[in-house]
Amino acid sequence: MNRIIQYGSVEGIPYYNCSAKTSEEWFATGVQRPLFGWSILIFGIVIELLYIPTIYMMFRTKLIHLTCYKIIVCLGVTDMLATLTCSIFSGWLFIKGAVYCNYPTFIYLAGCLGLSGWCMACGSTLLLVINRVFDVLCRPVSEFLFDGKRVFFSIALIYTYGTLVSMFSPSIIFNSAIMAWIADPLTIDPEYKTDEITDWYRNHVQSTNNWIFCSGTCTLYAIYCVLINKMQRGQKSKASRQVFIQSSIICSFNTFSAMSYNALMFTVPAPWVIAIAELCWSIVHGCPAIIYLTMNKTIRTEFLKFLKLKKTNKRIHDISSTSNMRHTGMPPTTN
């Protein structure tokens, strides 16, 4: 974003100029993918619509008073922002068969939003699992770091991180032919591309974020699952199984998407790999809303009541079982 301020416009940025071809010629370099586009576009709209009541239910049921749910709301907001780029904008651009030079300003700004949302979601996910691990492993440390208003300091750091990423790192650029958001806008003929130009496009922040996020998330979720399993040993551990399932889903999609996009910096993977990576990116930001509505008993119940599909009790669900959460490390109503 700082480059737009520095050079006055997106096409004013060195090596981002689209004057080499007409708009029609640039469209000819893209590939229309209506089926793929409509699929992720509709998915994105559904996810945005699901997130609104999901977050509302966290406030309605007073789950928001729990530290982990404050972080979950932070993650939900960042996922909604990222879904705009990875699903809704991407779907429309796939349908059009667009490349960067068809909508340079829109695509550049959408790429900044998508990259920022991805990095903030990575930070929120890591913060959530760190909170859960410390809550199980060493409750006093968890209270010192996250209880009360202190958790808002961590959340503020995440949003600051995302803002800095969008402001001071190169944008990611959509290309329907490659089926991904890549660093290179492909405005320069490969014959004239130098190492200086290539480095001008490269986003080192994104690749570093992905490596740290993947290694950190997988390691911490593994530790968390082991801790929960150990605490539930000898019992019918439904909560433990739920943690393992949720963790596996999150880690699988996150890791594949992040590593696939890191690979694009060095080579172009097979089209099916890129297509799956693009789908995974959408699912990464969409699956939390689905998980909350299907695997969290309190949110699911209140959501059904909200839709008038379940009888409303006079008394709102009692979440005084917060102490249970402190012993298991799980949200008390996960089921």
C-alpha cells in the first residue's frame, strides 16, 4: 500500500504498468473458469452469512466473557475480511477470466486485503492455541498473559501486524490462468525480466509468515492434543476426540494452502495442486464458522433457537461451568 502512496497510483509503481497491451489483449491471456468461480463465490457468501450469527451467538450466550472466545471473535473478523478476497473476489475474477491488468487497482487492493487477512488469521490461530496450551499446562501463566483486558493487547498486536503487512509489503496479484494469487503481476515479458524485477515483486513477509505459522500451528496443536488426551486418560474422552478432529482439520487445510503458496515463489506446481491450494485457502477461513456451528453445543443450540428450529428455554444456557474449561482446556460447551 505504501507504494501506491509513493508513486501516486497502482500502475505508477515500477514494473506494474499495463500499457504493453490493450484490455482485450490482457483478457486473452486469462482463462474463464465459471464452474470453479461460482463454487468459491457461493461458498464465500455462505461463510460470510454464517459468521454473522456465529459471532452474535458468542455475545448472546455470554461466551465472549471467556478469554478464548475473545480470540475466536478476533479470528472470525479476520476470516470474514480474508474471505472477501479468497472466495468472493476470486470467484468473480475466475468467472471473468481476469488477470491483473484488467482491473489493476481493484486486484492490487484486494490482494493487500487478502494477504493482510491471511496473516492476521495466522496470528489469531497461533494466539488461540497458545492460550489453550498454557491454560492446560500452566494456568497461572495463562491468567497472567491473557485474563481480563490483557488479551486485548495480544489482539491489538495481531491487527497491528496485519495493518503493517498490508501497508509495507508487496501485494499478491490474481491471475486466472495460473489459478492463484501470486507475487508477479506478469506485466513484464520473461525475456526482459531481471533479478531486480523479480525481487521487486517477491513478498518475503508472506513466505516467512507461512513457514512460522505452519511449523508453530502443527507443533502447538500436537502438544495440545497430547495434553488433552493425557488429562482424559481412562475416560470416554469425547472432548479429546473433538479436539483432535478440529485440530486435524485446521492444520491440514492451513498447512497445504500455506506450503502451496510458498512453492509458487520457486516453481509453478501442477494445475490440480494450485486449484486445491486455492480451495484450501477459502476453506481455511470458512471452516471455523462451520466448526463452531456443528461442534459447539452452545452455539449450535442458540443458533437453532435463533432460526426458531428449536424451542427457546426461558433461561439462557448457564456457562458457569467455566471451571470445567480451566481443567480441560476446552470451551465448556464443546460437544
